[in-house]
Amino acid sequence: MKLIKEIERLKDLIIEVRRHLHMYPDLSNQEKDTRDYLKAVLEEEGIENIKTFDDNFALVVDIKSDEKKPYLAFRADMDALPIMEKNEKPYKSRKEGIMHACGHDGHCAVLSGFLIACNKYKNELPFNIRGIFQPAEEAMEGGSEELIKKGVLKGVEAIFGLHMYPYLKTGEIGYKYGEMMASADMFELEIFGKSAHGARPNEGVDAILTAALIINSLNHIVSRKIDPLHPAVISMGTIKGGKAPNIICDYVKISGTVRTLNDNVRQNIKEMMENAIYGICKSMDAKFEFNYIFGNPELVNDNKMVDILIEAAKKYAKPVDLKLPVMGGEDFANYLKVVKGAFFRLGCCNEKKETCYPQHHPKFDLDEDSLIIGAKIFAQILKEYR
């Protein structure tokens, strides 16, 4: 297959792209340098149809074979994380306190190599190809929704995406039918009490005690209000309040996250939380403001697209059934609400190369041999797709 041989020829360039992006990472919604670098690389390799936007740093690349043919889309996210890198590699991050600790630099390198190969043989492709370099995946609501509104899925019949995965070895890919990842929502709660001397608590309204009762009650929602066959998580991440040890606290702020795998549960859990908060605040004479922010939905793969993925991956990797979903979120889910597609895990763990640290770890790194495997799987999907 010509595309595969071309990807093999591009191995050094793919690794070069990954290392450059790793050295010069950009945070969410700040990916201008990343975008400009990728655009320059693709243009230098002869790709002409590249679209940028005035109000975000996305890059959308079309490789057109025939105007009458549908598009298959492939997505890579671009943003890094506010983490200080602790690796001592030649390509270590040059930006203080910022690193690609989740592998998005690898995603961009895979997609770049794949698109360059496709462009060389564009007149022989069975489909038109759209490459989506997406900003702000790590942001609360993710950058995919904005791009969908801008029409990046117009004419697209199916979409595929991957994520580096240090829990699988290089040469393995992880797949999952149906629900693969959870929705990821956030909430903020402000509790307003009344200050008083700590020796006269009856003269005040204790916001800290009210918060404690609310936290206890919210943690019971999952165990007593949600069907145990539908996983859900409510986690309080921050709590702030109080001025001195001898003063009844008059204000507490709590924030946290909610994860579900079922959309009905997701819609109902907000009301359950609000009812619990209302009841406790009323009994304690406190007031409250509750803000629930819907983030990315649950990620649900199309079963037929997973079949195609498995057949494509078999040529170059060992497919591993992940069996169970995870409660982490991923804004690729928004694309799958609009068109069919599949998301998969690309193994990048190599103990000899010390690339088995988990994502978001300051020593996260990836086995660069996995990048070529990812690009080949993208290419093989073109042959397997029906």
C-alpha cells in the first residue's frame, strides 16, 4: 500500500514534528505558535487547502480526491498542560511550567504524517480526507463544540481519533464498543450564612456546618439515588471558607465535578443535587447559589466504526478490548453526537525507554515508535472503511 510506504518514509519528519511541539507547548486557547508551526510544515510538504480561523487557533486541512466523494475526518488535539516537566530529554519543554503531559504533541505528529502521505497520493484516495487540528481539548467545555458550529463536519461521513495510552504497550491499541468515556460536568456552590462569635453559635448561621452536611448528602446521591447499573461520580475538589478559629463562618464556596455514562442520569443528577442543597440550607437558615456547568457529553463509539478500526489496526498492532469505560472525559464525544465514528487508545508504553508514566504526570513521555503505528492505522482505515 503506497500510503503505508510513504508514512514509513516520513518517520523522521513525524518524530521531528512531535519533538518540536513537545519543546514548545501551548496551553488551551493559546495555541497560535502550535498552529503556525503545523501550518508551515504542511505547506512545505505541498498541502494547499488549509483553513484557519480568526477567533480560535484551529487548523482544518482538506485533501480532496473527488468533489463527489464524502469526507472521512481525523482529529488531533493541540493543547498542553500547566505542568512542570521533570524529564531530562533533549526535547524537554522549553516553556517553564508547561508541558505536553497528555500526548497531544504525538496526536498532531500522527495526523501531520498521515495528511502529508495522503496529499502525495490524493488522486488515488477512496475518500476525501479532512484533518482537524483542534485547540482547547483540556478546557472545561472543549474546543470541538465551537468547531462543529463552524461547520468542520460538513460533508463528513465518519470521524476517527486516537489518544496516546501509557497503560498499553507500544504495538497495542485499545478499543471499546459503545460507551467509552464519561460526560464531564462541573459545579460551583456558594453558601451564605451569618457570622457570630464562636462562643455564641446560636446567634449565627454556620456556613461551614451547612457545607459539611451538604457534602455528606451529595455523596449519598450516587449510592442511594442512582441506579447502580449506571455509573456516576460526584467529587468535591475545593472548599474555601472561614476567617478565624473563633468566628462562625458566614461564607463557603465549594466546587467539584460530576461524571456519568448515561445521559438520563446526567440530566437528573443536577436536580437531585439542587434538591439536597435546598433542603439542607433551608433547615440551617442559610442561603445558596448553585451553578451547574454542563461540559462534554459521554463518548459513545459507533459499533460498526469500531469493527473497521479493529480490522485496520490488526495489520500493525494488537487490538485490545478495553471492556470497561472510564470516567474521564474527552471532547471528541461532541463529534460523535453529530456523525458516526470511533475513538481509540494508542499504546505508547516502553519500559526500556521509560515511557510508561500516566498522563498528566510530570515525567510523562511516549515511545515515538507508536506514532508511526498510529499513522498507519489511520491510513489502513481508508482501505477498510465501507
